[in-house]
Amino acid sequence: MELDELHMLADKNDVNAQFDLGKRYARGESRDVVQAAKWYHKAAEQGHADAQYELAWMYFNCNGVPCDEIQAVAWARKAADQNNARALYFLGYCCAHGRGGMVEYETQAVEWWRQAANLGHVHAQYVLGDAYFNGRGGPQNYEQALSWFAKAAKQGDVDAEERLSLMHNLDIGNYILYHSRMGALYKRDGITIRVNGNEHPPVHAHVLHADGKALVYLSGKTINSGVPAAVLKSAQAWILAHAQDIEAEWRRWN
């Protein structure tokens, strides 16, 4: 539709025409961010959720309107109330970083990201996976982390694809294997087992515990320095049961 036709409809309060004019002025050949903000505002006032989000983003980025993070959050809330995924993700970001007058509160941020992720917002899916992986805003949960990374990767998120390539689920709920230099092969109940780079053969893994550390060789030899016997026995059993994975990771870095 020609710009003049859109203006005719928008002047008659056609909300979709007002939103489309905002997009044309924001991104099209007739770029004019002040006009974009004007028409987004008109559509937003009529309850157009995408216009409400776009207006929030413009206030947040000082684009076509004066900088006003409070207004940005206010318009984003209106859009989020209509299940606008981008607005929900944006609110999560503001909450996580204490922006727009919000108190920094990761638990609430994660909840907004979860809502956005459930609506298919790809970056919200990645960020939610990262929150579960690191225990941000709630308990650490590797199973949920893998699930959300997988959803984001399926939509082509390269960061999620990389995390999945580094992270291999062997037995969800018991241990996690992910490939990264100096990374942990096993993390549970205060035990970390990892393979280090720049080390000499034979193949071995490091066992780290609050009380000490140990080297466990695939040959069965163990050098212990303070790891409790029961903990070390459990770690040895895990290492020997997954010797193939340990060796592959060791050779990857050595």
C-alpha cells in the first residue's frame, strides 16, 4: 500500500494503518523516527500490542522520543498484558538489570523470560536455559537448561547451538557432561570432575571437592590430597564407568 493511502486510513483511526505507518517510518525508505514514534503512539493508545512494544523500545533507546525508561517499561507492561513475547522478554531484561525503575530481581526476571519463551521468543529460550544452567533466579536444573537450549537451537539461535554442542546429557539428574576447556565433566553433590589441558599422559581426570583434590588415572592409579574416601570412591566409579568419554575429552585438549 502506498504511503498516502496508509495516511488516509491512519487519519481515520485505523489502528493497523497507524502501526504500519510507524513501521514504514521506522525502517522504510521514508525513514523518520519522529514520525514513527508518533504513529506507534497513536496505535499503542488504541491497544495495539506490537505498537506498544515498539514505542517502549523507542523510549528505552531515545529513538524519536526523549529517553524515558519509566515510559518504556510502562508501555512494555501494556504489551506484555496482551502476551506480547518481545515485551515480556524486555521486562525480564529490565528486571534483571534494575532498569526502568525496576528493582533488580532475578526471580521475577526469569518468570518473564519463561512466559516469553513459552510464546516462542528464541532469545528468551536461550536466556532461560542459561538461567537454569547457572541457577539464576531459582534452583540449578540441567534438564531444564538442556530443554530450553534445544528449543532455541531449533529456531536457529547460534549461541544455543554452541551450548548444546558443548553440553552432552549422559544421565539427567545425576551428572552432566559438557565439552569446554577446563570445563566440568561431572558436577553433583559437591563433586567436580574435570579434564585439564596441557597435561602429560597417561590419561587422567581431576576430582575437586571442598576438602581437597585428587587425580584419578584410567589405569586405576589415584593420587589423593584430602578428598574424603567415600567421595573419592564415588568419583572413581564414575570415572571408570565413563572412561571413553574421559579419554575423548582428555585427548581433545592434550
